[in-house]
Amino acid sequence: MTIQSDIATVPDGPRRLSRGALAALIVLATGAICMALTPYLPWLVKFPEAWTLPVTEWVDAGVGWFLNLIKPLARVFTSLLTYPMDWANAFWTQTHWLTIVAGITALGWFIGGTGYAVLGLIGMIFVLATGYWVEGMRTLALVTVSVPLALIAGAATGILANEIPRLKPAVQATLDVMQTVPTFAYLTPLLVLFGFGPVVGLIASAIYAAPPMARNVLLGLERVEPDIKEAAVMSGGNRIQQLFLVELPSAKAQIMVGVNQCLMAALSMVIIAAVIGGFDDIGWEVLLTMRKAQFGPSLLAGFVIVVFAVIIDRMSGKLAEDQQRHDIRVALALFLLGVGAALVFGGIIPESGTINLLQPVAGWLDSTLSKVLAANAATLDTIKNGAMYYVLLPLRIGFDGAVLPFTWGFQWTSPLSAAFFAGAVILAILGILRGKITLGLVIFILAGVLETGITDLPWPFVLIAAAMIGWVAGGRSLSVFSALMLASILFSGLWDQALLSIYLSGASVFTCALLGGGIGLICAVSPFAWRVMRPVCDMLQTIPLFVFLIPVLMFFQIGEFSAFLAICLYAIVPMIRYTRHGLISTPDELVEAAVSSGATQWQTLFEIRLPYAVPTILLGLNQTILYAFAMLVIAALIGTTGLGQSIYLALGQADVGLGITAGAAMAVLAMVADRLVQGFATEKRRALGL
């Protein structure tokens, strides 16, 4: 029996429903029972507060006790970190800008030649011209201190997991949790522990950036060829010599990928940490100008972050790609030229703090954007209200609550509801008659969800649905895991916020799947389309999360629709990349067999390439879901509700219990979604014999 079939045949026995059809039938029955009993048992929708556990209070008391216990040690650690912080800040802010520009240019030449040198030169000159040089250098100071901490901690963790295999499952589970816990959730306990100031951002950045390094070190060591390990043993080296002289150098390429990811994660987290202030860096400048609705300066400061991200990503990525380096003498000459120019002309050339060539552009951009937005306010409002009234609001509270004379021009009534369900029944019956029992049942279930709204779904229905999806995707263990994880949120008292997060992230992921999958398909068919989209995807994946808020806030102001757009912009790239990669990776012999049988290009695409690409596309969907949850918390800055808002409020109130509990709930949702999609991808690979 396979999950793809709707009716399974048992040898020498009657035919029975497939696992998917049976699961859908159970979910449908649960929904029908809840719908029938809700008027008499309202607690099926609104979980009684008396049944919840005071998890937030427990966490606040337990973590608060622990934080108070180690707070003296933490404050000592804070004092110690202020020294390298001050040194790094002094180096970046007091070194003449000519020297820094020359140093970045020389480094670019040494790593990648002329192209990278030009990238470094133009990028740093742009930063200088914006007038945000000092703020940008303060950001680089934070990155300079946090990255070595993250590299050391991540490398040590990866080596430890490799050397002690029984620790590997625990280490990998911990890394999973660290990478799914929202970024803001790190800041609340750290703020209580280390006090207000830039050190909190530094430590949060190091914690957030360490897992990618740990994963890549572990992966690199696992991929070292057995022959290399045997040669190291045969040469008589002890274990330390084998590790540091043979295995780690052999894993250098993978480790450098970890360094690249660590740098980008650290930069992203440093920008996010600006929400607590305490350090007048470029992230704080972006946040400040956004709050003042100064979109010109906000865009300019955002471009500075993008420039830093592009330079760091390209140069560290080049280090991971190959070992070829350019003439160090040329790099040294470029650097010394800058140092000499700074020494000779330093008293004549304006200081970095006085150079703001692009500030008039920011002012002009701000006034122009204000005029454009004012002139097109009606159109933008129409787009925003149309998406809210006809798409997002029905998903959130259902047709029953969203279809009103004010929004749709008419009232949703019982006859309309009956007609809607009748249409769903007809579609379901058509699917069943064609042998697609699972599809037919799912259509009817989705009709019930749309009529009710995600945030008003009965909690037994949600738990049973998650359990059944887990059962289809990965069997009993995944079913139990999914149900128990969601039940933990239910009893924590954060169920309503979790449903709001599921609604907004679900709408965003569905949109990304449609648009990203379509764009990926076009890019797979057309090389020209991919040449156009590739740099766009590279740019979107390089930009820190914070920056995505600027354009959507500029055009659509604060609100749920702006958050929806920001999530889509950030999460769509994996869907594009994985869809294209899956479609172009079909084995040549399968394509040749289809062509020789007379299949057209589109038949080959949809009947051969697409089924073979499904596991890869599902991995892209998995990444899209995780990206959406990551951005959901950042989007709380522009007015979303749900768990993201709870985390942000906890940060403002220094409420450790709420911050950790809401962060854990968000991590639970991300982990459940991750396991479910991975389960379907694994099953599909097994079905394809991969």
C-alpha cells in the first residue's frame, strides 16, 4: 500500500481505503462533530483558561531564578567584553576612511581579483557618501567581535559532536531548536542577564551565528574520505594530530561555507538587535528613520546594510569556493597606497563624519516618495484593502465573519453558506468518482476551513488534523509528535496567538509556493529567465531581514498586509531555486525516453520532470516555511499579531517568561512543519526509488 493510492488492494481480500483517504475521512468526521457540537460546547473553539497551565509564570520563575543566580558572573563577562568592543569600535571609527577603503579593496583583490577589488572599493565609497560611515563602522565593530566568538563556539561544538558520537543526536537537536527559535526571543533573557547596551546584541549575534558553523564543521568532518583518515592513523599521529593536521584541513571547503553563513547570520542579528538601542549603529538608524516615516534616509541606511551584506557574502563565499588567490604583493601595494594617502592628505581630506554627498539625494527621495505616495494613495489603499478584504480576512476569520456589506457589498447568510458547501460537495463527489477519494475529502475539509476561518477552528480539529497529516507523512511516531507539540501550545495559553501565526505564515507560504513555483518553472524552461532572476534571488537572500520592512512600510504603512508582503519577499527565494533545480535535475535517460516516445516539451515537463522533482520542490517548501516563521517575528515591528507580537512585547517589557514561552511556541510550529514536509519528501523519494 502506498499513500499515493486512494484505494489499496489487500491480497486475497477486499479493497480498503488508502492511508491518505482514511486520514482525510477522520479529519472530516472530527470537523463535522465539532461543528455540530460547538453551539452547545463553546469550549471546543475557545479553550478554557481554567484548563491552561501557568507555563509563562513557571518559565519566568525558573529562568528568572537561574538568571539571577548567574547574573553576577554574566555582568563580569559583560565588563570583559566591553574591552574588545571598545577596541574594535575605536579601530573602525577612528581609522581614517582612506585606510579602511584601501584595506577592503586590497582584501577583495587578494580573494578574487579585479572584480572583487572593484566591489569593495565602490561599496565602501558608497557607504562613505551616504553620511552613515560612522554608524556603519560601529556595526562592523559589533560583527568583528561577535563573529570570532561564534566561530570558536560553533567549531568547538561541531568537533565535540564528531569526536563523541553519542552526543551527536543531542547536539543536532539543540542546533535545530536554536535555529528555529525566533531571533527576538534571544534578546529578552539576554537583556535581563547582561543589562542594557551593545553587549546584548553582540552575545545574541554570537549565539545566533554559532549553529551554522557547528553544522558545517560537523558535516565537513563526516565527509572526510576514509582513506585520508586511515593514512593519518598509519602515519602514527595521535588523535589531536589527526584532527588538526589532517581532518580539519581536509574539511576546509565545507568549514569555509560555515564561516560564510556565520558572517551573514551575525550581520543580520546585529541589525535586529538594534531594536533595543544602546549603540548608535546603522541598524538603529534604520529603525529610527522608519519610526519617523523618513523613507528617504531609511532607504539610504538600508542600502548601507545591503552593501555590507553583499561585500561580506561575496568575499567570504569566494573563500569557500576555491583556493586560488591573487598576488599578495598587489594587495599589499593597494593597502599601503591607502595608508600613505591617509598620512599625507589626512589633514586636507574631509573627515568621514563630514562627508554626506548623498544626504541631499535622501531628502529629495523622501519628498519625492511622499508626493508619489500621496498621489497614488487611493490606488495603494485599493490594493491593500482588496487583499485584506478578499483574501487575508476570509482566511483569518472565515467567510462567515469577513463577508459583510462594508467589505464585500453583501452579508454572508445561511443560504449562501449552504450553497457554498453544496458546491464543495459537488467537487468532492466528482473527485471521488474519478478515483481521487483523498482529493475529494480534502476539498470538502478546505471548504469548512474557509467558511470558519483559521483562527476560529476548533482545537480538537486542529490537533487531529496535525496528527493525521503526520501519520500520512511519517507514520505513528510523527503523528504523535505533531499532536503532542501542538497540545503543548494549547495548554500553555498561547493557542489563539499560535493560530494567528499559522494563518499569516500559511497565507504567505501558499503565495510563495504558487508564485515561486511558477517562477522556478519558467526559469527551468528558459535560461534567459534564470539569467534575469538569479541576481534578484542572490540579492534577496543577501539582504538582512530588517531591510525587507522598509519598502513595504513605505508603500503600505503599518498593518497585516505589509507584514504579509515582507514575509513573501523574504521566503519566496528557496521556492524559486529548489523548483528550478528539481526540474533541471531529471536524469537524461528519463527525458530521452519521453522524447523518443513522442512526448512534447510540456508533456515531458509535467509528466516526467515535475514528478521526479517533487522531493526537491518539497525541500524548497520546507525552507520557505522556516523562512516565513523567521520573518514573522521581525514583521511584528510593523503591526502583526500572534506569537511574533507576544515576543516583541515581551522584549519591550523585559518579560522573560512570555518571551521564552512565545519563542518556544514559534519554534514548535516551525519544527512540526519541518518534520511534516520532510516526511512527505522522504516518502516521495522512496516511491521514486531515490
